[in-house]
Amino acid sequence: MRILIVEDEVRLARNIAKALRETASFAVDISTDGEDGQHQAQSNPYDLIVLDLMLPGIGGLDILQHLRRRGNRVPVLILTARDATEDVIRGLNLGGDDYLIKPFDMGELIARCQALIRRNYDRPDPVASVGPLSVDTSARLVTLRGQPVVLPAMEYRLLEYLVLRAGQIVTKEEIVEHLYDFHAERFSNVVEVYISSLRRKLDPGPPHELIHTLRGQGYLVGELPR
């Protein structure tokens, strides 16, 4: 999952990014002003935007309104000061999905981010199951036939994305866009490498029952369409 943080308090933005990367295994981009934040938000396919309202340049409410008017349905978590109730109400009315008042608990922010992303993929339950495979997205726990499976961060990130989109064909380009932040190095064969590693651990086959490659189309977790 890939998140954009639009927050002009640099230290806070970095702390949020660090927590999201380490605790939830998200790819995270940071923008510290409104103009750049709006550009990134409309240029990249984020799974969530954490949006401060008080920004230099273009304000957070203007960014939110801009996105919604253009049909961008990315979930938006609003960050706001304690005395800005009217702005929170306006932000929710403009299409914001949730809000947090500063200062906030980092664990609560992570939980709200995870919940918004699951809801966006129509997976409100934190535990997503596909056949014998179960992924607890809140605790980052993977089990196969009841046995725990330990995965490196990037393999878990890929598996979580595929499981949240279980039953759908996911292209290689979509995987790259949602698994890597702006500064990550993106090698041409990295997706195939991670898919191969996940298969060895979860779906060795043949035949493969969980992770399918549809040539010229992409990958699919779950049952193949008939």
C-alpha cells in the first residue's frame, strides 16, 4: 500500500512516515507544501492521503475539493489543530473520510489508515482469507493452513495488496505503483522475483492454487475466473 503525507511540519511528517513504514509496511511519500501535495496527489495512484489542512501555498481543503471535483476517490485522513472544528466539518463535507486532531497517538493514526484502506478495497475485516491462506492486515500476520509464515517486508506488502484485491487481475504496473514510494529503485524483474518467492512459501504447486500468472495480463490471487 502506498500513502501520501501532506504535512508542512517536517518532523511530524517524517515521524508519521517512519511509523507507517515500520509498523504497517506501507510505501510512503511526503510533501511539505500544498502545491506539491496537490500535484503528487493527482499524479500518483495512492491508497490513502494523510492531509493536513493548514499548509503553505494551497490549503488542505482546496486540495481535497480539487481531488473530489476531478473524481479522485482516494481515501483522505484529515489532520487538524484542536481548535479547528469548523474546518473538520467542512473537510468531511467536501469528501474527507476521517480525521484526527493534533496531537494524536501514532498507533491510532496507523489503525485509522489501515481501516480506511481496507474499506476502500471493500475488505472491512482486518483478517482477509483466500482458501487456506489468511492475512491479518492489522497485525501483519500470515498463516497458511493454520501455520504462521514469516515474510520479509516487501513480500508481505505484495501479498497484502494481492489479497485485498483477491479475485481480480492485478497488472505488474499496478503492483509497482502501489508497492514503491517515489524514491525507491524499481527494477524491471523485481515483481517476478517476489511472486516466485511467495509461491515457494505459500503455493509451490504444480498446479498453483493461490497465486496465478495470467500471461500478458498480470497476477491473480484466489480462484481463476471461469
